[in-house]
Amino acid sequence: MKRTILKLSGLLLISCLFCISCKTNNAPNGYTITGNVKGAEDGTWVKLKSTPSLFTDPLITIDSTTIANGTFKFTGKVANVDMVGVHIGTKTSAYFYLENSKITIDIDVLSSEATSGYNAAKVTGSITQDFYKLQLQKMDSIKNQDKYGAFKGFREMVMAAKQSKDAALMDKVKQKMEALEPLEKQQQEELKTFKTNFVKNNATSPIGPKIMGVSFSEIMMSREEMKTVYNLFKGDAVKSSAFNFIKKTYEDYVEKFVAGATAPDFTLKTVSGDDLTLSNVKAKYILVDFWASWCVPCRASFPKLKKVYNTYKGEGFEVVGVATGDKDKNWRDAIQKDQTPWLHVFDVNKKSIGRNGDVADAYGVPFLPTTYLLDSNLKIILRNPTKEELDTKLKELFKS
């Protein structure tokens, strides 16, 4: 009887070990990406690259191959799940979350032509990508509510205005943008609430920082809100490339470029080619306004800023417009068209590996427009105030 029990125990042990071994062998030990491509010739280069969230982040090529018989394949292993990009030739890019699994990506290169190179490829086999798509659908459902119907077609209107360079059409876009500001704020608040709740409930998810995106900014959050959200991220979320944006924004806004800190001095060329050094500007208070000719919100803010400027110019207020990530001719044309009366300088990109100029990088500019109200000693008073907040603060400062 004992022998029978021992035999049975032995068989059960061997069976269990065999099952464990089967599970171990079947567990993914890396990733395999199989790509099926339409519209690209055999021999076309395909590159698997990282997806930096900051202009200054390096773009790393993880692997490369060529198309053969309409397909390509990548194999490897990732230490943590993160978003990557598949780049075909020079005109097609598709992005998805790479994890250690068997992933298939179907790409029609011809469909990239209508989207400036971005391709909404069909990706299967990545659980993280499926989860990410689900959240995007939920956010789309928020954006597409009937109460936000006024935004339909607005993006196309903005793009048409930019491409046409029609001053009348650009003015129309600016007027509509101003009229839609309250509704846009309501939509952004609703989206911010969704995103914040997602991070609370999925603190370690690698898609969390990507979902949060630019909602994690001083425009959308108070410093206390940013502290709360920042400390929620853990594990793989912190390892994701998109967390670099969250981290830099937090450090710049909450820790570094705060009220009372000293802003960096700089010397840049004016429209006439002269040097302008910020610390030499003769004014009690200076608004440093980072902008670009292609930035519609930047230029849409100028009419209100002109009113503030004209009100306080005689009392010792000055604006220094710093064009960054721009082209010299476009910058000059925009100044002429907008008739902005303040000081203008051009931020050159010499050391930076990103899109911004070097001064914008030194100021931690995450997006445009970004503004700083400084005193004559370059001490920061406000960062990114609304024009109403700026007007209120200047009224207070000049009365004291």
C-alpha cells in the first residue's frame, strides 16, 4: 500500500514538474514583431525606434531590417513595456506599445499620404496596446459629446488657415478660438478628471503618463494637483518614455521655475540684428513670451496682450517676445502681420538637440506659448498667467 502511495506521489510530482516546465517553455521570452506591408517595395528600410516625449530626448534605433515579399520581422526582448515606432522608408510611421509577446502589425503605406506620414496601423498581440486603444476610445467619447459639437471641423479650419496664409481667414480662426475658450476649458476639465482617475486606478501602467499627457501642466493643474498626480506614478509607469515629460514638467514648474526663483539671463538678436540682453531691458516688469509663427494659440493671444501692454507700457512694463523653433523669415513676417509693438528676439538652436532654441530649453519651455512675468532683477513673479491674471497682477504691482 505504501509503495502504491509512493508511486502515485512520484507520478503526481513528475506530472506537476512537467506542467510547470510546459508553462515555462510557453511563456514569452521576448517579442516577435511580424509586419505585413502594402504599398512599399521590397528592399525598403524598416526601422524600430524609441518614441521620445521631449524634444531633447534622443531618438534611438532599436533594430532595422528591410521588406521582403511584403513583410518584415523584428525579434528581441524588452525590460519594460513602452511605446515604439515602426518607420517605413521616410514617409510612414506607426506607433504601438511593445511588450514581450507575438505581435502582428498590418500597414498600408498609401494611407499615410493623407496623414502626413502617421499611419493608424492594425496591431494585434499587444495587450498593452489594446488597453491603450480602449482608453483613447473612452476619451474620444468624452470629446464627441453633443455639447462639444462646436469643435467639429475646427482643426481643419486651423490647418487651412495656416496653409493658405490668408490674413482674413487667420483672423476668423482667432475670433472663433476666443469664443470657444470657455467650452474648451470645460472639455479639458472633463478629460483631466478622466485621466487623473485612470492614473489613480492604474498607477503602474506604462500607458498612464501617455494618457495624462499635456493635462499635466500648469495651465491645467495647480501645483498641489501636480504634486498629487506626480506621486501616483509607480513601477513601469515611471520607466516609460512618456514619463520624461511628466518628470520635466514637474521639476520645472513645481521645483525649479517657481515664484521667487531667478530666470536665466540671455542675449539674442533683435529684428534689426542688434543684441538684446534681457537684464539690460529698461523696465520694472518684463513679460518673456516664448512663441512661434506657426503657433496659432500664441498669435491668438496677441490682441489681449496688446491691450495689457498699452495699458502699462508707460508705467514700466515691457514684453520680450522670444521666437523659438521657428524660421527667420516666418518670424519676421508674423511680427509684421500681427503688428506686435513690443521687443522681439530670435532664439537660435546651437546646442540643443531638440526643436526648441537654446534659451527655450534653458527656461524649461514644454509647449508654446509659455510666458514668465519677471521683475527688473529677473525674479519670477508668475509663470504662464492668463491675460486676465497678468492684468490683475500688474495693476497690483504698479499701485504698490
